[in-house]
Amino acid sequence: MCRALKVVCVAAGAPSLGALKRAAVGSDWELTPGATSAPEALAQIGEGAHVLVTWGSFAELVRAARERYPGMRIVWVGRGEEVAEANASIRSLGEIRDAIRGLPPPGGPVRS
């Protein structure tokens, strides 16, 4: 059975989250409801998400997600300082889909 990637988007407010989700939507993955706070995002990640896309001041969330879920793919969108724990740091919403596609696949070695 194939399983689509689940992508959690997080932004500071509802309008920003809507714009981020529109930029991140893709036929190769499924978007979760999204979040406007770190606790909401971590809860959605805990429900089996594979990718986290943040827009705004969420460096601490990126660090927490990396610590709790070391294999998670993380895309950070921002114009300030890059977040070292992110797999990709991009500057614009237009780069999101390519950043998600360009990251290594989720998971690790197949175990039986």
C-alpha cells in the first residue's frame, strides 16, 4: 500500500497559513489542517507527518521538531537568519514545492 507524504504547514496567523498552504499544495503529498502555533504543529507532526514547512519566526519549533523527529524533512521559509536544523532554507513561497521535492525521501532502511 502506498502512503502519501503528509505535510504540516505552520505560519503566524490564519491569512499567512492560507497563503502558505496554497503555495505548498501538491499532487504528490497531502496537507494537514496546518497550524498557527508551535504546540499545534507538534501535535500534527505527532500524528504521522513527514514534512514540516514553517513560515515566520518558528526557529524554536524547527529545533524541537528536529530533536523529537530526527528523520523529519523540514523546510524553513524566511528572509532572516537560516535555521541550521532545517533541511532547506528558502526565501519565498514560490520555492516551497521544489524544496519539498528536492529533499531526501522520508524513512530509512527497510526492515522486515
